[in-house]
Amino acid sequence: MRRIALLALLVCMLVPAVANAGEWYEKLKLKGDVRFRNELIQQQDKGDNFRWRIRARLATDAEINEAWSAAFGLASGSDDPVSTNQTLTSGFSRKQVNVDLAYVNFHPKRFPGMNMDFGKMRFPFEQGDKQQLIWDNDLTPEGIALKLKRKAGEKTNLFMNAAAFYITDNDPDNEQWMSGAQAGFNVKPSAKVGMMAGASYYGYHRTKGQPGIYKADKFAGNSTMTVDAGKGYLWDFNELEVLGILDATVNDKTSLRFTGDYVNNTGADSLNTGYLVGARLNYGKDRGSLMLAANYRKVEADAVVGAFTYSDFVGGGTNGKGWEFNLSVGLDKNTSFDVEYQINTKGIEESDTGTDYNRLKVDIQAKF
């Protein structure tokens, strides 16, 4: 009886704590995904490269109060800023996990539609259906960002994004940062048609003559010049972008999306443009759903910073062109079977002979 009484007393003491914990827990949102991939890379004059890879991401968002929240996330892979993939190798060795997100968000109630991020954040700019012409989808930049949304009538919403990203602080002569701004609108002229259009500017401070942004000797397709320390970027990067999306609803289960994205690096005198056009068909939801997509892109050598563009296109970086085809089939709620096939040409300058670069990715993906 004494043990029962002590247990009852302990339960009574813990009940308020559990209740408070529940109230605190309700302010947390946990989400993530796990992906298993079979990948085949075929490059002209090189042997085929077949590998198995995984990706795992876990993030939590916490509401602190009405005006402040915080986010923290972990991801698999190396310290590569544009990849969270981990190749399965090295005799079942433990795989690396890194900090992928760590930022504070300010969203004052008195200014609805305003958000400010501070830290290592989710990407704050619109990307044209995440087609990755300028930025890889895995990139989580570091700095400060401001996002604004406003209604402009019954059918139109305006958006404006601005950010300052600190890139390197190796020494006073090699501090690099980027400031960017974007403005655009979303409009829905009818129940079955929607459009988005926007323009962006991304200006880099101190790239010409400097070593590679991610790795000193890695320029990911960008043109280089000889400097005292070895090699440096040939040009500065001041990227002007225009992008747009057109959505069309066919019926309750079927929708179409058309995308376009164009970029010009005004900091370079030549080989400074890139573009992408694409289309996507969606049918159904969850089990039995289907997604078909295709896009074509051409990215000249100095159109964008190679270290931050799509890491899978022509093996990562710029100076390439080609097609990408996608298929996704819903296996169940939040699970899918995905296939991507790229038919690319690597090296498109006049002095290049051009090499074939094909990539096949087959995924099983689960989100929660």
C-alpha cells in the first residue's frame, strides 16, 4: 500500500508538468523526408558510374510567441552547400549528419504578410517551380532575409523578397557576400487559371579574381583567370532574372503548369546568359497519383555562380545544355516512386567539342 501511495503521489506531481509539456509541444512542428536512390551516370569517354545514395532530413519549427519563431534542421551528406545526398559505401560505415537549418523568424502581428529570417535559412526567393536554373533546391543560405506579401485586389497578390547573404570571411581581402531583391505578383483571373511573374537581381560582392566560393580550386564551369594565388573568377556576378509560371486546372484531378526562367549576368562581357522552359502535368493525389514533367535549359559558363546552381545538371555547375524528364507515381500518402532522366551536353562554348552527359535517377521517397 505504501508503494501505491508513493506512486499516486508521484503521478499527482507529474500531471501539471505533463500538461505544461503538452502545451509547449503543441507549438512544435516536426517534418522531414527519407529517400533511397539508384543512380547511373554516363559520360562520354568515361566509364559508367552506378551508385546507391540516401538522403535524410529532419527539421522542427517552434512558435515562441505571436511574433517570433525558430527553426532547426539536420540533413545527411557532406558540407557541400548544394547536396544532401550520401553515397552508400565504405563498408557500412556511419554516415555524416550536418546542421542544415538554424534561424529565427520575426513575423509581427501588426504587419501581416511580413517575415524576417536571421541565420541559416530556407531559401527565401521564388524559383519558378523550383527548376534550379540559378539556385539548387538543397541550398540553405546564411544571412538575413525579408519577405513581404500584400493583397492588391480580390484576385492579385504582390510579393517582395530581399536578402543579404554572407558567403566567406576567410580574410579581409576575401570577404564575399551577396545582396538580392525580387518583386512579383500572383494573379488568378479565373477559377481554372493562375499566373505568377517576377523579376530578381542578385549582386555578388568581390568575386572577380577571387578563389572558388565553396572550394578554392573549384569553379564549377565558371571562367577563370590567373592570379598570384593560382586561379580566380574571370568576372563579377550581377545576375538579372525574369521568371514566370502559368497554371491551368483541367478538372478536379488534373492540372498543368508551364514555367519559364531567364538570367543574364551583367558582370560578364560574354557567355553570360541562361534560360529554362518547362511543363508539368499532375493527376490525382496520394496513391495512384501521377506527375509527368520535362524541361530544357541552357546555361552559359558565366551566367550564374556555378557553385550554387543545380548540382546534378552536367555533373554540377554551368557551361551546359540539355533536357530533363521526370516521372512520379504516388505509392501511398506521402510516399512516391520517382524517376528523373537527364540528356545533357557538357561544354557548349565555341572552343569546346562538347561531351554527352546522361544521368538516370530512380527514387523511393517518404515524407512526414
